[in-house]
Amino acid sequence: MVLHTSPYPSAFLSFLSRLSWAFVFPCYWLLDRLLASCVATSLEKRRRSQDPCSFLALGVLISTPLYLVLLLASLPFAFIGFLLWAPLQTIRNPYIYSHQKPDKHGAEQGASAGTGAALAEWRPQGRSFCFGSANVCLLPDSLARFNNLADTQRRAREVGKRIRNGASRPQIKIYIDSPTNTSISAVSFCSLATQGFRRTSSLDHRPEPVVTTETETEALNECPVHPSGGTSSDCPIHSTEAQNSSECPLHSNAEDHAPDCAVHQFADPESSGECPVHSNIIQNSEDCPLHPAGVQISITSPDSEPTEDEKGNHQTGDGDTGSLESRTASRESLVRFHAADGGISPNNTLSQHRTSVFKRPIGRKRRHGDDSFDHEISAFFPANLDFLCLQEVFDRRAADRLRRQLHRYFPFVLSDVGRYGWKGCCSRFKFLNSGLLLASRYPILDAHYECFPNGRSEDALAAKGVLFAKVQVGSSAQEQRVVGYITCTHLHAIEGDASVRCEQLDMLLEWGAEFRRNTLAPTDEEKVLEDQVAFDVILGDLNFDNCSSEDKLEQQHSLFNHYKDPCRLGPGEDKPWALGTLLDTAGLYDEEVSSPESLQKVMENEEGRKEYLVFPASKNHCPSQKGRKIPLKGNGRRIDYILYKEEGLQPDWKVDIEELSFITQLAGLTDHLSVAARLVVSTGEEET
């Protein structure tokens, strides 16, 4: 299948489209500004109330009549442009595929993202992939204001920056071995600073108790007991007296020798090839002064995953801080984690950045039962984000700004997805496209778009539908392509139309099965082996939750028999930790949720969730979320989903979830929380 890199089959048709839009755009922009001046956000209302004679209020009074006059003057030109633009939509391609060529930095590293030949060979033990989904509400400014959001163009650029900077940062996790204490004391942190950090790939489930540098693994040259720069004669472990003494230098004379003491495990520490403190056979002890809190830190560098294709494709520009209102972890400062003096530089303390903290019981093994994976509320998009599906990217100029930002991290993007005019879905005119956008770090092989024909009311004005994509994630030793299938969608939004959404889910399953049949088997011209499928994932805003009584029909749909929802226990019941993703628009500009970090803290608090999330409707429904005192069901309306198939892709292959995140990094830019999941594809083979 040939991917469409231009909206029209020929350059001449593209020129006619641009010419017609040049006639239409002034009228479109003036109408948008006129309507926007009539709908104020809560932030604008607050500013006007504080200063009724402010420049903002005077600007609205002056600009509104001016917009109206200019709008009337532009109508004749817009009518001429519309007569030329509308017929062109019948032959317009349903999406635009764009590929960012490697920059100079990437070329120096040997990256060649333009071809699938540079993809790494599929490892027998499998791979992990990270998926993200977000509803960014990039409507024309006048329509976005009905969701209490404004300045669509600025928000589009900022959304792209935050996603890119969040995904390109190193991944820091702190694992706590204590079964009771989940705090990190100063003593624990000091011992960690001396021991250094372990650097792992995202495939590693847990960091092992070994110490590595950026390029090699070796035992520590310095003892973690005596200060850096001290002599071994001062060390209670390495001193000659301590080694020849029958008493433990780490315990009082009155104490018996502990059988699990790090020192007494070895009769002669210097002659042993393993460090008596950091040997793998020694378990962390809560009472051991060398491991007072049993804390381990894992740092995942984004350039360690997944292949050479992605090297150099995400270079941060000068002055790019990632967020207007929040501090984003600097990749360079976090990678320089081990200073020359053996400690951590003052400008590189972990307290400057939000980290993910998980309680890790000793001897914990990976299971396939409930809650066998990590789940968190994060202020950042996960590091090494591989695939991103966005919804409500409706505004064309905002989509261009967003795509340019994403291309600095994602080499492959499908944007401008959908139809305009009358062609495609039904006889109703489509003013907006589907709003879908897919960004990928892996090459996209095939793509297909289908429009839902059953839209109703105002939802019928947008070409909502499904975007299917086939991506190549590797190749086997037998030169078979290893591929994955990604489905992006945005369902009908009108409340009470459960039957419409169920029909759309039926069509999604039918179209998806047909797309896989048509693209899985190689064509006669290719003469290659059949592709191996690593994963099949659905991402998007389904506009129903798993707790509302009004959504019972969707909750029992057969979709959940084919795909697994990691947050779901069953129809009408979510897992206790599952978090709603729909924010109450009235509180978007409150100081308590104005930044990713502050919104994260609010979401971690039960009372905060009641204040700022939209909850499933009940018989005692209150029009206002603020100050609600009645009991609330669940943890808010979770309408953004990541679903995946566990089995049936390849014989003996299995897909399991490693971690799931609810993300607050887009605080103040949209009325949804983002979601992300890391899936591990295991092949049932062992590496030789």
C-alpha cells in the first residue's frame, strides 16, 4: 500500500486547494474571532472582574464591531473560494503521511530512519513498547471556548513541546525494598549517591542490585562506608585489623555475628572476586547500615531503546524548556548522574524532578494476575514513548504547529486524517476532519481510514472515524518482518446515544479485521514470508466509562472480549486505582491544578479528585462539581482507553502490560488526562 504524502494526487490539485482556501480563510478566521469574543473562559472572566476597565475588556468592545464589518466584506470572496474548494474534497486523500529525515546529529550516529533495513533483529526474549493517548481539544478557538479553553494555536505548540520533552527525558524510578516503609530518608539517599545508579533499558522489569556506568558494568572502586577520598585504612571493612578480627566492624561487640552480614559472608574480602557489600547473593537488609532503606534507582535513557532508527531524531532546540508553567526534567542534567568526585553534582539532585516511586517487596516476581504491573499518576509522559494517538486535532493551523513539534521526536506522523465536504461518510457536510493524529518512532507500512456513517447532531459535523496503521518494529532471523497493528479512534460524544457508540464499536471490529486480513499476507510482487504480529492495540477517546449506569450497553460490548482493558475488573466495575480522565472544565484555571506537578498532587488525593474530575452521573446528580458532598462512585469518568490483545497474534507469543500511567503533563492545555501503557511482547523463547 502506498502511503499518501500529499492531500491530493497531483500538484495542480494541491495548488487549486491552496488557492481556494486563501479565499475562504479570511472569512473563516474573522468568524472564529467574532464568536470567540462572545464566549469568555473562566480565566478571562476572573481578570475582567478584578479590573473592569482593563485593556482586555476594552479590546473586546473595540474588536467585536470591527470583526463583524470585515466578516461581511469577506463573504463574497469566501463564497467564490468555497465553490472551488468543495468539489476538490471528493478526491482528497484521507490522511497525510510525513516522515522527518534524520538531522545532522542523527546522521553522524548512523541513523537511517527512512528505511526498515536498519531495524534491529527481533530478540528471542521479546521487546517492550510504550503507547500513549491524549485528547488535546484543538478545536477552532471559538469552539474550544465552550470547553473553557482558549488560544488554540499557542496550546498546539505547547502540547507538542511538553509531549516531546516528556518522552525524550531519561526514565527515573525509585524502588523501595522495605515491606513497610515507602519513604526515602536522607540516609538512604546519601548511600545511593555513593553507590551510583543502575542504567537499564525499558525491557528490564526491575533493576538488579548491581552498579553500572553508562558504558560498562563493574564493581565499585570506592567503598560505600568510608567517605569519598578516604583511605582504606580508615574503613571498618577494608582495614587490616577489621579483616583479621573476629568481631564485625559494623556491629557492636555485644552483638553476635549476623549470618546475613555483608562482611562475614566472605572470609577474605580482598581475595574474593566479588564485592562483599554489593554481591548479588546478599539480600538487602533493613538493619544493615550499608542499605538502610533498601532503595534502588533505575535510570532509563531514551537513546537505549529501541533501535538505531531513532537516534538523533529528537533533538531539543535552544531555549526549549518544555513547559510554560512547569519544570521539565533536562535530559542532559539527568544523564550526568555520576560526577567525577563520586557523588552527585549540586545541579543534578533528584529532588528537582518528579520521579516514579514504587514499593518493591523483596523477592517479588512478575505475575500475570491482577495488579501484577506498576500503575501511577505521573507529571510527565513516559520516557521512550514509541507511539502516540491524539484526538480532537481539528484546527488545521494548530495541527501543523503540533506536527512540527512532534517531528522533533517522532520520525513518522499521520495527520490531517478524515474527510471534508460531502464525500465519504454520508450525505451530511463535514466541516471538520476526524481530529485523529498518530505519531510513531517506528516506520509505518500501511494506513487506512474509515468514517463513521451514523453520527448525529453536532457530532455529525466532524468526520469522526477510525485510523488503522501497520508499523514495523523489527525483523526475525528468517528475514520476516515483525509488525504491530495500532487503531486510533474517537467515538460519538453525545450523551444518551449508547446505541450509536455500540454500532461504531461493531464497525471498528469489522473494519479492523478486514484491514489486518488485507495487509498481513504479502502480495505476489513482494514474495516474502508472512509478517509476524507482535501486538494489536486500540487507543482513543471512547466517550463512555465503565462505571456510569447510562453506559451499561457499551460496557458489555464484545470489544472487551477481544481486547483487554488493564483498568477494568468487569462490566460496570473498575480496579480501585483506576483514575478518571475527564476533568471538570470549570476548574481548569484554578491555581491548585495549573501545572503538571500540582495537578498530579491533586489527583493523588481523594478529595482533590472529587473536586476536579467529572464523575459518573447518579440519581443524586448535582449540576456543579464544586463542593459536592454526596458519595461518588469510582474515581471519575475514565473515557480514554488503551486496549490490547493478549494472545492469538503468533503461536506462543504473549502480550502483557508492564506499567500504566495517568499523565498530568498537559495541565492547563486540555480538559482530559492523558494515558500511557508499556506493553511487553514475549515470544516464549530463550536467548541463546
